[in-house]
Amino acid sequence: DAKTTQPPSMDCAEGRAANLPCNHSTISGNEYVYWYRQIHSQGPQYIIHGLKNNETNEMASLIITEDRKSSTLILPHATLRDTAVYYCIVRFLLPGGTSYGKLTFGQGTILTVHP
Amino acid sequence: KAGVTQTPRYLIKTRGQQVTLSCSPISGHRSVSWYQQTPGQGLQFLFEYFSETQRNKGNFPGRFSGRQFSNSRSEMNVSTLELGDSALYLCASSLGGYSYEQYFGPGTRLTVT
């Protein structure tokens, strides 16, 4: 899996947008970008994923650069409950599109949302 | 729809013993993956099962094993426990296709004394 680089920590004021960057400069054409978060002592929670185009769901938006070497996860209106470790993960697609369940977690970004 | 369930949630074992952890995936999900999380190593992939077959395995010793049943429920077993096996063991399920997201359970906290 392609290596990802994330800042170790970030702060955000409650109600403001949180923009979490991720660098994946060695990503290949058949690798997806996934974002998960883990609130203390809970199992990781899926947030969003994308291949080339920007994606949005009820939780967040994912902006992937045109060259796909970096991406940004945007939490539009951060709340205290968004305080968590955020993981950016790149997943490799095996030839033939077979399922490949392995997620390679890095150290992630500790996002702290302040009142 | 019920989420991923793991049992037991907490477990205390002694060195040398063995332990079996259970995971029930979301209904309809055929893929189950297991992860170990420790403060020092972070989240590490153990193995993945799909339709009762192990399809991928991480870099863990043979003391760590698993299996999946026909109803997609999965168990993992750790034999000859060591102090370093103390960790949060997480199970994740997915539909099985590459692009499908994985849903994690709450984990089993294993303490080896």
C-alpha cells in the first residue's frame, strides 16, 4: 500500500471547518483514498473514500488533487465530538478487482476541537 | 441494522494460556478482518477471511490464528499468550468488494498477566 503522511496533530475551534491534509505522493492509479477516525478506545469509524473525484457525504468532504498525490478531509462544522485520531489510508486494488480487506494504518492526525 | 459485535469485551488471561475471541459481522457482510492495536505499534492487520477462506495475513507469529464460519461469524485464537499480546483486538466487516468500506466493532480488550 502507498505510504501516507499526515501531521501528528491539529486544533480546530468548534463550529469552524476542520481541514485535515494527507500526502500520498506514491499513490498509483488503482488505489483508493480512505479516511477513518477513532475516538478514544472505540473501534475506527469509516468516514469517506474516493478514487479521483471529490466526494461528499453526511459526515465530511474529501478533496483529492488532480495528480492524486494529496487529499484533504473537510469536516464542515467541527463539534467537540469530532475530537479523534483521523487516519488517511490508501488501499491497493489487486488485478482482477478482488477484494483486499487489509487496511494499513499509520499514526494518523490527532484532531482536537476546542470550545 | 445491527453493527459488528465482539465478545467478550474484556478479558484477563495468564501467560501461557490461550484465548478465543469472537466477532459477528453486520448481516450480509462476507468479509471479516482482524486487527491488533497497541500503544507502541498502533493498529496492525492480523488477517482477513472471506467466505470461510483466509485471503490475507499480516506479519504475526503462528500463535495467532483464525477461522470463519458459514454464517460469516469469525473467531480468532491466540495460543501460548505472552505479555506483549495485551492489546485491543478489533474486528471489521465489509461486503467484500474492494471499494467497500469496513465497519469496525468495539473491540476486545485483552490483558495478559
